[in-house]
Amino acid sequence: RNNNHSTPFILDTMTKRNFWKYFGVFGIFTNIAVASYYCYIESWTMSYVWHSIIGTFDGMTQVQVADFFSKYVDIEKSLTGIPYEAVVFYLLCLLLNTFILSRGLAGVERAAKIGIPLLLIFGAFLAVRGITLGTSGASAEVPDASAWDGLNFLWTPQYSSLSDPKVWLAAAGQIFFTLSVGMGTIHCYAAYVKSKDDVALNAVSAGFTNEFVEVVLGSSIVIPIAAGYLGLDWVKENAGFGMAFQTMPFLFEKWGPFLSTMAGVMWFGLLFFAGITSSLAMGTPWMGFMRDEFDWGRNKGAWSFGLIVLLLGLPTVLFFEHGVFDEYDYWAGTVSLVVFALAETILFSWVFGIDKGWRELLSGADLQVPLIYKFIIKYITPLMLLVVFLGALFTPAGNDWAGAFQGLFSGNGWPLDNASIVKTIANTGVHSQLDAATDPAEISRLKDRLFYTNMARGLLTFTFAGIAFLVYLAGIRRLKNSNSTSA
């Protein structure tokens, strides 16, 4: 409506306070920073599709499959010192993303129309296989293996985790990322929505579809299949981010030559299509911003996005084992999303006004949103986000909240946990390990860790500052154009 297609000036039009447009920098920054390492994950899936087709994993043990992944991402285990394969697939993946983006929103839409149905088909096939596996995967080595145990493990709540701020922060970052909340992507897409389009119904449909794929289908694949062959105890010891790459190819081999190849292509193809539909969305805020403010065409916008992502992302490829990837994910993919979501909620509910916002939401809506959500958006959502952020910022040592408050009120201060945001910024955990280390090799490793950690943060800070400067220049440009028009 106001011809804004990126968060800085979308937020700027909602209030007379100029500083809000700098909060909007998060809406561009998070997309660029997340895309820089997310394309690397995406390239893993592309690589594994290829290796599934050519039979790389045929006859490998679980340890060998896990070792393959470790060598893929760790340049120190490469004979050349450079992960050529990882770099090649990263460049191919980034090139594909950039090319599709250069075709404009039509290119993104075309990719989504192909990718989403395939994702659902692949996911449904693997989920059915996971659920129906039952105890048929049990063996003499693991006689009690059961896919049902995996499902029970996944769906049994651990209520003790609810008092851990790290869990809340990670959960918020995860759900915000999957729904593109706190990232600026939705704002860019919404800028193309007509005033009478049903925003409420589209939002609900997108949310439910995403959660169906992620929670219902996703929870029926990795953990159940792994538990069905390797047992629940093994899953508890090894569950984590790498299971999709370090374990699944080995498990698929148990299905026979044809099915194992098909399952590998489907599984990693599913992950690839899920990834590329997300990474394409990450390019749109930058392209929209540069088009609106500096009159850049879509080709220039797309290829500049690709170049920035390449420069920012290569360190995650080359220095993966030194923690650069993890730093990007923590600051850009988790903390920044929560901060921006909190700022957006406050702006929408309290500055722009919940009444005006509610009217915008219901304009053209066939879906009647219950009035209780008006109260939730205005009061509950910002309060919960504030609690999550402050809890992560000042997490007490050992997650002992009662002891922390007792110490505070008795004058002994607030003991911070090394995992708190404050202590993470100060690298307290690594410094503590350095002080205790006596082995020269361990000391050298920890010093390297500090160097690469600070390098990663410096790159992220420089990127944020650069975007903020562009927003500043765009503001001056708008002011000049406004003055010349009025004159």
C-alpha cells in the first residue's frame, strides 16, 4: 500500500519515530546472515542426493557413514586442506538460489510449486515407512529395537526442561525461523498482498501446513526409523542435528538396493526442497529494499545478494569445525529472531495500535479470528517474548532460579550461567577452559576457538552495520526526494 517491500521502511511508516526503521535492519540482516550458513546445510542435502544415486553409502557401517560426514565438513581431515566437495556443492547451491531469485517472484513461485508437492510426497512415503516399521528392524545385536519406542520418546514431555531458558530461546528461534517470523520475509511477501486479500486465512493455512510437515511428518521419520533399527538407548545417546546425515544413509541400506537408493533420494530431496523454498524467501527482503530505495533491478539485487551471502558464508564452510557455523546460527538464527519479534510485537500492539492492527487483520478476512487473540497479541505475546529473552540473557548458574534470587536479595549478586547471553558475549566458558587447561594442544585449540568466534561475530556485526548505513542513506534519499517533490 505504501510501496515498501522491506522491514526498515515498513516499520517506519507505522510510526513517526525514526529509530524504528533501524529495528527493521534485523529484517534484512537475519535473512542474509541465516542464508549464508543455511545454504551450506542445503548444499549437504544436494550432495547427499548425489551420493545416494551413485551408491557411495553402499555397504558402509554406521560408523563409516558418520565418518563420511565428519570428513565432508572438516577441512583438517582433507588431504588437500580444502573441502573441495563441500565448497563445490555450496557454490552450486548458492548459484541455483541466486539464478531463481534473478527471475523475480515468479521464479520463487515456480520453485515452490515444484518443491512443496514433492516435499509432501517424499515426506508421506518416509513417514509411513517409519510408522509401520514397528519391531521388524530388531536384530540379534539390538533385539529390543522398536520404532514405537522412538515415537513414545519423542512425544513424552520432559517438564523439567520448561524451567530452562535455553530451551525456550531455542524453541522460539526454531518456530520463528520455520514460520519466517522475526526475519522480515513475511513482510516482503505481504507487501504484494492486495488490501482485501484474506491475510488471516493465509496465515493460519501456512502455519498449520508447516507444522503438519515439520511435526507430524518430521517426527515420524528420523527418530522412529533410528529407534527401529538401533534401539532407543542409541537414539538417546546420539540424537541431534547430525543424525539426518550421519545415520539415515546407513539405515536406508537395510531396505535393499533399490529402496535404499529411492529412500536416500527422497529423504535428502525432501530436505533440499524444504531448504531451497526457505533460502529463496531469504533473498526477497534484500532485493525489495534495494529496488525500493536505490532503484536496483531484480538481476542486480539477486546477484548482489548471492555475492554477500558467498562472502559471509564461506567462513562457515572453511571453518565449520572452529565454530563459525554455530556462532552464525546462535546470533542470527536464534537471538536476533527473538529480539526482532519482540520489537515487532511492541510496535504493532502498542505503537501502531492493536485496534488499527486488528482492523487490518480482519480486512477482507473470511476467517473470523477469535477476539481472545487480540488480548494475546497485545499482552501475552510481548510479555512471553520479554521473559524468554531476559531469561536467556541472565540465565542463573546451574539454572538455579531460587538460589539466584536468594543470592540477589541477600546482597551476593546474581550468579550467571556460562550459557547465558551475557556470559556468551564475554566468552566466559572458553576463558574458563583456557585457565584450567595445561596441555599445549588443548590451549592452542581453545585460542583458535576464541579467534574464530570473534571473527564470526565481527563479520556479523559488520554486516548489520553495513545494512544500517544503507538504511541511513535511504532515509536521506527519501527526504531529498520528498523535498524536491514538495518544491
